[in-house]
Amino acid sequence: MSMLVPPLALSAACTACGLCLLTCPERALLPAPGRPSLDARRCTGCLACIEVCPRDAIVELER
Ligand code: SF4
Ligand code: SF4
């Protein structure tokens, strides 16, 4: 059975700059109040958002 636990989390370091939204090839990051929200069903775990985030606000969760 697949796990629906999101593999990523956005921390309070996020400044809502929007770079990760523009970078995600799956459109798994969506605009939301405060900081982007992650649609875990779309995320493939490519980690492009982690590389582009200037605040290191996106972290990988243990699976
Ligand atoms: S790139 Fe980083 S700081 Fe910018 S919106 Fe995404 S998580 Fe927040
Ligand atoms: S890991 Fe890849 S697919 Fe998942 S949110 Fe980040 S950029 Fe999008």
C-alpha cells in the first residue's frame, strides 16, 4: 500500500517568494496564504524545489 505522507515540508523560513511554485515541473506546489502548500499526490520527489529555494525552507521528511 502506498503512503500518502508528504515527502516534503515547508518551514517558517519561507518568505513566499514563489520561486518553488515556478520551478516545480508537476505543479505540486500551490499558492496559499503564508506559504505555498504541497499537493503530495502530484509531487514526484524530484527535489528541484529544494535546490531553488533561497531560504532552505523546504525540507525532506523521513519516510
Ligand atoms: S522558494 Fe522557498 S522561500 Fe520561496 S516560496 Fe518556495 S519555500 Fe518559500
Ligand atoms: S520535489 Fe519536485 S515535484 Fe515535488 S514539489 Fe518539489 S519540485 Fe515539485
